[in-house]
Amino acid sequence: MELKFKVSGRIARPVEEVFEAVADPTKLSAYFTTGGAVGRMETGRTVQWDFADFPGAFPVEIVEVEPNRRIVLRWEANEGPPENGEATAGAAYMTTVVFTFEPLDDGRRTLVTIEEGGWRETPGGLKAAFGNCQGWSQMLAALKIWVEHGINLREGFYV
């Protein structure tokens, strides 16, 4: 059994606008990467993301981009320190995140789905997966309110 999750949300804007809000680092920085994003998401690139709640920019490998359809990225799993006598999990490893963008209602709305998987099946891996599930759910809410209304929900939320 693979440790993975999927979250989805509908945004009342055309797929091109929603896709750009994720792929463009300036737009992504306006509502999600509270410390900023550097580099446009393009196949084969490595971009940098920084978050106020996890300070320090870190690399995000862009595996595949199909404009207005799909973004696949890989980044290092963050299990944090071992807890309650749990053995260290060993070397760092990557998880895979897949964004899909599906036009709805004759293109007036977009269904965004985010899937992430690849954690170790350990207590630390499970905790990290739940944490990222929460983070991606918050990202979808922040994306929706920013694209539809220009409001940054994350501003001041973490610091």
C-alpha cells in the first residue's frame, strides 16, 4: 500500500488563469509561498519555494508541465525529527506532487486536483503526509480566494 492523498477544489475562473496562478512564481508568491517563489514551473527546471512557517528556500524539481492541464513536481519529504523512540528513517527521499486542471461549465470554472505520494510507511512518513495534505488543502483555499477576489488568506497567518 502506497502512502498518498488527493485534494480537489473548484475555482470560478477559466483554466488558463488558474494554471498561471500556480505556474507563475510572482502569482504563486502572492498567495501561497509566503517567503516567495523563484522560477517559472517548466519541464526540467528546478525552482525555489520559501515559506514563513518553514523558513529557508528549498528546491522543487519540475518533472513535467502540460500547459493548462498538468504539473508534476518532486521535492524532498520532510518527516521532521524522529519521535517517541522511532528510529531515524535514513537518507532523504522525494515525494511526487501532481496538479491537474480540468475546465468545467464551458470553461467558466476549473477543477484543481492535487495528489501527493511516495512517503515511507513509517510514523514519521504518515505525520508528514497528513501535514502536507493540510498544506495543499490550504493552498487550494488560498488559490481560490486570491484568483476569484484578490485576497491573500495566508498573509500574517503563519508569522
